[in-house]
Amino acid sequence: MRDAMNRLGGDSNKINPLVPVDLVIDHSVQVDVARSENAVQANMELEFQRNKERFGFLKWGSNAFNNMLVVPPGSGIVHQVNLEYLGRVVFNTNGVLYPDSVVGTDSHTTMIDGLGVAGWGVGGIEAEAAMLGQPMSMVLPGVVGFKLLGKLRSGVTATDLVLTVTQMLRKHGVVGKFVEFYGEGMSELPLADRATIANMSPEYGATMGFFPVDHVTLQYLKLTGRSDETVSMIESYLRANKMFVDYNEPQVERVYSSYLELNLEDVEPCVSGPKRPHDRVTLKEMKADWHACLNNKVGFKGFAVPKESQTKFAEFKFHETPAKLRHGDVVIAAITSCTNTSNPSVMLGAALVAKKACDLGLQVKPWIKTSLAPGSGVVTKYLQKSGLQPYLNQLGFNIVGYGCTTCIGNSGDINEAVASAITENDIVAAAVLSGNRNFEGRVHPLTRANYLASPPLVVAYALAGTVNIDFDTEPIGIAKDGKQIFFRDIWPSSEEIADVVQSSVLPDMFRETYNAITKGNPMWNSLSVPSGNLYAWDSTSTYIHEPPYFKGMSMSPPGSHGVKNAYCLLNFGDSITTDHISPAGSIHKDSPAARYLTERGVDRRDFNSYGSRRGNDEVMARGTFANIRIVNKFLNGEVGPKTIHVPSGEKLSVFDAANKYKSEGHDTIILAGAEYGSGSSRDWAAKGPMLLGVKAVIAKSFERIHRSNLVGMGIIPLCFKSGEDADTLGLTGHERYTIDLPSSVNEIRPGQDITVVTDNGKTFSCTLRFDTEVELAYFNHGGILQYAIRNLINAKH
């Protein structure tokens, strides 16, 4: 949602949101068809078949509301569209100039900070309330100064840099803080590289990673088709208001809450994984790290594969051709995600790797699912202009669509023979992707090892066919003349990449792409939708369902309430992500959501994904805590979406256990470790637990957006005191929990200590994580949406 002053003009027959907004909607693409010249069209046709109801709902909304700009499906990823087209930097509204700002319902909205626009992600709950006129509140953040020096060495990519920065900032601790980048190294850092760093703010935990506007910003604005007049206005306004940084002038030392420093010359080629974005591994250490992961106990860096099983292989037939699969073999290689596909240097770098490989006669194994999903049509234009797209095609990296794919979990199925070989032999298969998240179960249910890498490295690992390789000493393949080919033989220099970028990325490409972006495509344009300002709910729909949040709601707020004798629904350790809480990927055939869909006549091939069905609360409640890799301490090491119903001792699906508690009249709570709710700004990770009857979450720490979402849904967030957690307090989760809160919200203070008592005599103190008075008001009303609606109704009277 753009700044509220941006009014796009009205229509008396349409609904005006209380806050005028620019609302841009993009869509993820499931990779059903890959390694095919017509993959884009084939995947788009399947998307429209599956998602006709959803798309119809969005198109209805674009007709019913003013100020709602819909970027039709198939156009790109919203963050890249924002960077290349929508971002204004400075608004000019009827002659009034003011800085651009934006919040978005995806955590990677922060990408726009690379352009000097203050922006960050919020939960959908908070955004919905904003459209109903509710202002946003936040605690004034600390600001971390991150000084950049020097210049990246030849062959080192922006992805290597961002993975290094992510590791440094996650270690430093920046959750809820702003990070501002500065220093002489900024003049050597292209804007696309800045956007890559800003994009991954959620992975290092910051509210935003900000790059002030300078000459590099102005050059990018011109490159992407903004007019000379607009760029001149931006520069003049920002200089006049002392918001422009000119590195040709002496720099004033800024004062920050804390400081970090990185010499860009020290950045090394690297990947991150196998389960978290901030677990960086340098390429030279990758093979040793992989073997350590096989040996280590199950955890973020371990798979606990017995020594005698580590060298085994699974034999299978791929289209009647004998093949073998080992631990670490790559089965998915995807150039994907807003983080990297907006960066011409790494995209054209990947294409140059492909060309060198093809010239030498190297090939990618045919059972590896390869794909290329650009974030906008501009990428296709410059890949074609460079003449390099055919080489990517030759290796199987055909364009499959424009939008989020593998990174969000829309990998699609892998070949059945490959899947069977993995499951029947318990192979730890690998995915390598140019994404920003690699949490367990997110990329694909069958890839337990998932590594984030630059697009050129994705191609290199696809060629090698395994992550169990030392690129310095082991060949990546055999040339057509029988000669061993090494990584260094196919890796382009920074100068080679810069030359191709200079000749292939042109301003007219951006103008042509975005002049046509809102015109849609034949499938979108032919989509018939009802008119009218009220949506007609279809009770039989398994995609769009009227949510229950306001059923039984009165004009009187329910007031403050504690929790009495609640059972623990789940007992977690550290780093439970929103993907664990509310997965966006495929719906498992044996899950409660699958059972619900089957009962309504939906064939398994049409289950689609949780992300595609998030307009149906019945599906999403059943999908809450349905991640197949989730680890619940109740299960003593067993992995999967089950829990123990404490009174009976039964092992049930989380949904069934929650329903059993509700039917018995019991509230529930969740115990968790550090970084609870990290990852996507997924509002269903709060809506789902609320629908399951969860009243409170007690954790060591929360990720910013998820804590806010919990508050928005009326769930009480509590933090253990420093140095304490469930284990140190001797809590097993089998206790019953009473959380005492004052009966009046006026007696509660943000951040105050709250006493928790268990039925076996334990008492401990927690910090109440309502961080502002406004959040206390939300809680008093039962949630932010109820608060906003009551205020709206009262204002009308």
C-alpha cells in the first residue's frame, strides 16, 4: 500500500477504501511443466484452470474498489515490479513533493529499500486493518549502521555478498531494528546488488535494510525507464532536504545504535543451508560441511545418516534408462525468487555459465528438475538480447513462468521414479535454488537438504549433479573430447558479466514491459466475474469461503482475559518458522486438509497448494502445523504434523487434537524456543492457531511480523525471561497453564511481567509482548480487525 496521499482518482460507483491505496497483487506459479519450450504457456493454463475462483475474486475486487491496481497473473513478482516500475522514490501529488514509502503483505517488501524507499513487510491482518483506516504503530527501532568498504573480487556475486551479510546480521541480532548501509564501498555497489541485500532483511531479521539515495540510485532510475525530468526532480528534492548522499563530498560520521563493518574484498563464494538461510558455507568448505551434516544428529546442520549408509546408492530407471541416486544428489535446481531474478549480473552470469558448459559439451542429468522463473518480463528481454537464453534452454533451464515458484514451495512434482528412489531408500536428496528461504519442508517434501545459491551456482550444481563436491579439486563434468572440466573452466569473470550487462540491459526494455503490464493477458481478460460491491459467497467453494472472524461479534469489546488451566497443544524448540506453522506448499495426501477436500469431491491431482487455498479458512485451519518436517517435543524425535492429546495420551493430527480440546471446553497454549515465527509474513500462521483455539504462545523470542500477527488475532505473546526456557524451567508440556492478566486492559502495561502458574506447582514470570498501547487496545477488542470494524461503525454514527 503506497502512501495514503497517493490518490489515483475516484469512481462514484466503486468502493473507496478509507485509506486510498495502490494495491498490487501478484501470483506464484507452480512448476508443473519444466524443461520445455512451451512451459510458460502450459503452466499458465494449468494455473488458470486450478485458480479460476481465486483469480475471479481478485478481478471482482479490482472492479469493486477504487485505487486497486491488479498486476495480472503471469506478469512477475511484485517486489521486482515495485523496484523496476512502481517505486516513485519521491511523490509529486498536485505539486506537493514528499518521500515515497510502502508497506506490503510480503516480508520481502524490503527489497524497495535498495532504491532508497522506506518500506517493509507487515502481516495481512495489519494490512487489512490499514485499509479500514487503522494507522500502524511500532516501537521506535534501534538503527544499526553497516559500513561497507572496498569492492567485490572478480567472480564473487551479489548472492555471495547477501548470504555473508545475512549471517553477520543474524549473529549481531537485529530483529525489530532498522539497518542502514553506508561507507565508501557503496559507490562500488550496483543498485541491483543493494536490492538483493535489502530483499533478505527478513532472513537477517531486520525491519528493513536501507540504502539512502545517491548517484547509483539515479542511474538505476534512468536505466529502468524513469524520465530525466522525474529523476531530476527526485535529486533536487532529496538534496534540498539533506536526504541525498553524495560520495564525492566529505562524509559526516553518522551516529547509530550499533555498528558493523564489512570489507567487500573479504566476501567469498558461498551457499547457505541445508535448512536455514543464515547457515552460510563457503564453497571451499562445502564438501566437508556436507559430510559433517550427514554425521551430525538431526538438527539445523544434521541428518544423522549412519556411517555405513552414507555411501549407499539407490538404483532406478528414468524412462527405461538405468540411473543411480546418492545422498546429496541434486533433484531440483531452480533459478527463482525476487532476491536474485531482479539482478542482471547474476542472471546473465548464469547464462554465461550455461554457454561455457554447452560449448564444452556438458549436460545436466535429465531427472534433475531444472527451471527458470524470472521476476519480470524484462529478464526475458535481456536474456534474448544477449543471445544466451538458448544455452540455458539446452541445459533444461527453460522459462517456466513469471512469479514465485520453487522458493515458495511451488516446485511441482518430481519424476515418480526419482521420488520412489528417494523414499524407498531414505536418500537425503538436495535442491539448489537462487531463493531466500530453505526451511525444512518448504522447497519440496522430498528434498531434505536445500541450499540457497546464486543463479550461476545453481547452474554449476545442476551440472555437477551433487552438493557432495569440492569444486576446487573435483571435475564438474567431462567434455565432449573426454577432458575433465572444472568449475573454474565455466565460471565467468566479473568483467565478462559486466560487458554483457552493458550491451544487453537497456531502458527501452523496461518501458516496453511496463507499458503493457496492466493490460493483462487473454486468459485474464476473458475471465468473467460478477459485478456489484458485495461479494456473493459460494458455500460449496473449496477456494473462497466466508471467514468466521466476525461471527457472533457484538459492539461491546470482550475486554482483557487471561488463560485458565490450558493444555499445551505443541512443545517446540528453536527456529519454528511460519512455514512450519502454516505451510504454503503441497497438501499431503494423508492430511486433514486432504481429507476435507476429498470429502467434497476434489480429486487429489486438483488439491493444489495451501498457498492457493488460503481464501478458505476450513482448508487453512486443517493445514495449520501440517508441515511434514515439524519437530514437536511431545513425539520424542518423531518428525511430522502430529501431537499428543494430553488428557487421553492419544497421538493425533494437530487439527484433530485441537478440535478434541475445543469440544472438551479446554483452551490451549504453545511452548516454543527462540525465533518463533521467523520466515514469511504469513498471516495464516496467526489466523490458523486462533481457529484451532490457541490462546497464548510462550517463546524465548519472536520474529517481528509474526508477533504482530499474533496480537492482531487476539493471541497473547509471552517471552520467557532471559536465560530461561521450557527446558530450564522443567516444563514438559504435560502441565496445565494459567496465565493471570488483569481484568481491565487499563491495568496492563506494554512489556510488563506476567505470572504463569502450572497445575503441578511451578510458577514463573514472563514478559508480556504487547509492545504498544495500541496493541493493548487490539487485545481488548479480541483482535485488530474487530477493533477497526467497531471504530468504523462508531465513526458512522
